[in-house]
Amino acid sequence: MRIISRKILREFCQRQANSRTALEQWYKIASKAQWRNLIEVQQTYSTAEAVGNFTVFNIKGNNYRLIADVIYARQTIYIKYILTHADYDKGDWKNDPYF
């Protein structure tokens, strides 16, 4: 999968330093994956789920949530948000027009 944008990962890691290892691992696995659907994603990340038009990944024992638009036909993941669990629960990200 092609991941857009790694910059979002780097910026989040600067703000939440303890997320770095988990996010780097997610990136390494996801960038090598060739997922064709959510079921295949869940074979790697069992807690991944579809929420609206997004796929939500639990990161670092559910401390963080990575919210992405996964386009299987193009083998592309667009990272939309990386949030702490508390920020995710607030639900502001659901105001995204694509949601």
C-alpha cells in the first residue's frame, strides 16, 4: 500500500513521542501490505474497523487512533487523522465532509 502522508505520522510523533515506535511499526506493515478489503486488513489488525467512510486503526494498545481512507483498488492509504483516544471519543473528526 502506498501511504499518504508520512508527514502526518512524523508531526504526530513529535507531539506524542511515545507513539513513535507503534506508528513506525504500523507504517512498516501497512506499506508492505496488499490488502483488498477490510477483512484482509483485520487479518493483520484485528481491531481495525470501518467507521463511516474511514478505516480506524487502534495504535499502541488503543492509546491512539489512526483514521484513514483506504482505497483498495489503488492500493493507497490516505491518513486523515491520528488522535489520542480521548480526542477520538470527542468525535470532532466526524465533521470531515468525507465521513
